[in-house]
Amino acid sequence: MSAIQKIKGFADLFPEDARSFTHMEAQARDVFSRFGFGELRTPVLERTELFAKGIGEETDVVGKEMYTFTDRGDRSLTLRPEATAGVLRAAIEAGVIEAGRATRLYTFGPMFRYERPQKGRMRQFHQINAELLGSPEPQADVEVILMLEDFLSSLGIADLAFELNSLGCRECRPDYRAALTAYFEALDHEKLCEDCRRRMHTNPLRVLDCKVPACKALVADAPAIGDHLCTGCRDHFSAVLALVDKAGLKYALNPRLVRGLDYYQRTTFEVTSGAIGSQTAVAGGGRYDGLVQLLGGPDAPGVGFACGMERLAMLMEKPEAPQPDFFLAVTDPRAVDSAILLAHKLRKRGLTGECDYTSGSMKSRLRHAGRIKAKKCYIIGAEEFDAGQVTVKDMDDGEQTRFDLAAFD
């Protein structure tokens, strides 16, 4: 009988890869806490209505990519495809969003989308998210962008490019959508991909983000959002750019930058790398004023970002495993219990290490102790057991010393 295998698009993270994720989470906690953000943990399972409302029913995420099922209570539930909607649901339900006060939250964990697995893009993937709620000022946008830049810098990742754009608001975007639709209607529809032929009527901004070469060429001369911004959006974006300039962050304006989720408006941004193939985006976000109210909360603005942990891991140097303080080798079966108790006493003192009581030669065990870079190798063989002692070998200079086991009590 063949062994059960993992589901396509889902990955097992063994210690070498898990260390990268743990390091990212530790850096996020450190950097985000310095900006006044607190950690929130939300369920991976939510009511489907939350994402249909929050993300947009016409988006590819809701229309084609969600893992949705009906449970035994006849409720439609969905594994979260992104974090923001769940964070806002939690904040609204707990009543932590207050007028005139910024609420700062971050979260990380697995997300789920049914799409074609590829390099850096899995069906179960992991994100680090940050959300700043309650502040409509452009300074909030910049603070979130600078926090993202600090976080990515803390990971030692170089050669990242920031791109910024404004998507307008509920007042000025309808005119822009109409201009886009009119432009697309005048094109030869057959030259657009199937998705874009559908999107041009349901979500025309997403056509601008299509990666199909033929579509990219056709929309090159499409109307630019910057020509359709209202005075409020234009002033807001100008203030964002002015402060980003003062902070010294290098960026490029990208009038074709849109996000795949309907809730974004005004400032939007993306961080890309050319080192991971065609899937260049490693982080992105923007402002989503109106989303809190849409989900049943107060009319509070918001701005945030998400980082793809799998993609960041591809760009990071892998953290080294922590160096163990000891490796304890048992070569006499009678000494196994004594060795377990000795290892326990060493760990109680704050030392780290493993106890090896499996069969094997002393040579192979010393080789393993060197491979894991243990500082010392503790040895209990027949001679040591009979004498109630342990041999301690310094793995750097090879010096060996014997101690009574009672000395460790």
C-alpha cells in the first residue's frame, strides 16, 4: 500500500525552512512593536460572507480561488484567503476601533487559495500583515510604508523596489472605471485573454494588472488614474509622496499598479524583487477607507500591508541552526537512564542539547556532534557508568575531562 502524500500546493516545513519563518516572525514582532503595533491572532476559518463582502464578489479570489464548504450546521465557511477582512471582523466585534484613536494590529499565519502552484506561490501560503485603523491622514500611509521598509531591511534583503500609486476614492473612481471600460470596449476584444474580457465589465482596473503579454501591450495606452483623481485624492497622494521623499525612501510611480482586492483606494504600494522569477511581488498594501463600515463597523479609515513569507524566504539568507551546548552519547545500554537524567539536569541549567542513546559507534556519534556544532560532547560508556562518571570532550580543542555524575546534582 502506498504512503499517503501531502496535498498538491501544500508544503511541509522542516527545521531548516521553519527557521526562516520563525526568524521573520521574530523580526516582525520586534520592528512592529517599536511602531506601537500589537499582535492579533484570528481564526483560519470565517464565514464566507466576510470575504464576499470585504474582498469583492467580482474578484478572482472570491470567484475562483477560495476554499469554501458548507458545514454540518448548513453554514457556508471559507478558509481565509487573506488576513485583512478577518482582522477587521475581529476589531469590529471586540469594539476596539474608536474615533480619533489609531488602532495598530499585526498578524501572521497561513492563508489558502486554490490556484496553480508555482515558485513562491502555494495553495497554503503564509503572510505577515499589519493594519493601522482609524487614521485618515496621509502620514499614516507613510508610517506603514516606512515600517514595511524597516522590517524588510531587518531581514537583510537587498535590491527591493518600492512602487506607489493612487487608486482614487468612491467619488472619483467611478469616472475612471467608465473611462477604462470605454477604452477597452474600443479594443479588439479577441486579443484580450478570457479573464480580461470578463474583467473589463466587472472589474476594469484588474485588466491593468494582467500579466499576459498581449494584454499588457493592449492596455499600455489606457487612461491613467492620475488624470482622474479628485482634488482630495490628489492632495492626499501629494502629501504621501512629499513625506516619503523627506524620509529618503527610493520609489517609482507606477500608474498601472492596482491590487487584486476591491477594497483598496487612494494610496497603494508594492515591493518587488527581480530575483524570484516572474512572481516579483514580495509585499504590498494600501489604504482601504470604507471597508470597516462595509463590514458592519464604524466609518473608520484603514491602511495596511501584507508580506508573502514564502517569497521573502527565497530572498533571505537561511538562519543558521542554534549551536547546541552539548551532545550526550550513551554507549552502554545500562547508562541510558542516567544519561536521560543528566541531560535533564543540564537543560534545567539553561543548556541546550540532545541525548543519543541509539545504537551506533562512538566515531559516528562524534561525527554527528561535530556536524551539529555542539560545544561539548558528553560520553557515558561502560567504564564511566561503572565509575558513576561522565567524560566531557571539548569539541574545539579535543580536551577530555571526567566528572562525577553527582557533581551535576
